[in-house]
Amino acid sequence: MFELLITTAGITLAAITSLWVISIIIRDVSIIDMAFSGVISVLIGFSFWKTQAQGPAALITLFAVLIWGLRMSVYLVHRNWGHGEDVRYTKLRSWAPEGWAFHWLSLRQVFLLQGVVIWLLTLPQQIFFWVAPAADMTAIAWLGLSLWGIGFFFETVGDWQLSKFRADESKRGTVLNTGLWRYTRHPNYFGELAQWWGLFLIAIQVPQVGFVLVGVLLYSWLVVRVTGKATLEKKLGREKPGYEDYVRTTSGLIPWFPKR
């Protein structure tokens, strides 16, 4: 198993370093966002192949990750390609002088951090494939798959509704509070985390997986408190009149009926 983990760590480091070099050439750190799901899909696919996993639970996990990764990659490339660097990374450029001072900063603060998150997030699946390559689906695993399905629905539909909203010039400067966005301020973030907690439940039938809970916990913390929800809400609170009212009436993450 340690050989697998060392190999996947090496693959992750190679991928992240290559993306960092590309970001220097094209002057766009945002490339890491577009490649995030692709690197994860490669790690899961390699782990599945390396361990010769063939059980129902492993197959379902593989297909769930590949479906998630394909949808996420297509959506992010379509949304970001040709639109310049994300404002989060543009702001990061003010932290250091242009040139290698900033390049080393982006390597530490963005690429290597993302690499650690990617590797830790996929640890449960790597270990599960190795320890129980022929495992069947348990009751908890079916619960996990159901949670994954709910998450996939919320993320996919939430992103679609957001894309339509942004494309409507008449809605510029207003707050999206219809559809899934009526029940949660972040259906896409809820969906993302629900999918990965669902995948964790599929893998938890292997006791060793419980020791690598840190991956999904770290990812959840980053999405909610650091790079995702918290950062976006500060930005929207400054830019959109009425967003504070939306915050007061609508659930922050887990879908629920709006308050009056």
C-alpha cells in the first residue's frame, strides 16, 4: 500500500509542478482550478488500475469520480477559458513583486497547497481500492452513493442556474435567489461537499479509511471557510445591494426553507 501512496504522491507533485510552469508561461494561476478535478480523476483512475480493483463498490466509486471530474472540468474550462485570471489570484500578485518572487509565492500558496489537498482528499479511495478491491456495496455505501447523487444534482443544477443568471443582462447587480438558490446560498458548494462525503461513506467499510478522514475535513474547511463560501460572500456583500437580506433569510450551505 505504501508503494501506491508514494507513487500517487509523486504523480500529484509532477502534475502540480507542470501546471505551475504552465501558469508562469501563460501568466494565469487560474489554470489550477480548471485542472483540479482532472488531476483527481487521474489519481483515482491510476489507483483503481494499480490495485486491480474489480468489486462493485470500487467500480461505482471510479465511475462516480470520473462523472464528477468530467462535468467539473467541462464547466470550469467553459466558464474560465479566455476570461483572464481569477480575481483571487490577481489579488495575490500584490503580495510579492512580479517575477520569480511571485512565482515562488504562487507555488507555495496555491499549487503545492492544492496538491496536498488533492492527495489527502483521494486517500480514502486509494486505501479502499488497495485493502478491499473486491468489496461489495454495504448499506452505508448505498447511503453514501445516495448522498453523492444528491450532491451531483445540487452542484450541476446550481451551476446551470448560476450560468443562466449571469448571462441575463437584466439581472446584473441583483441577487440570485430562485431555484436551488432559494434554499441555500451555495448549492454548488453544498453539492461538491456532499459528493465527497458520499464517496467517503462508500470507502469507510474499510476500517483503515477512518484514519484518513483529515482529507475530506480539510477540503470541507477550505471550501466553507477559506477559498470558497467565506471569500465569495465577502465579495458579494460589497458588490450586491440586498445581499445582506439574502444572507438573513437563506441557509448558508445545507438546503433548508427560507426564513420570512
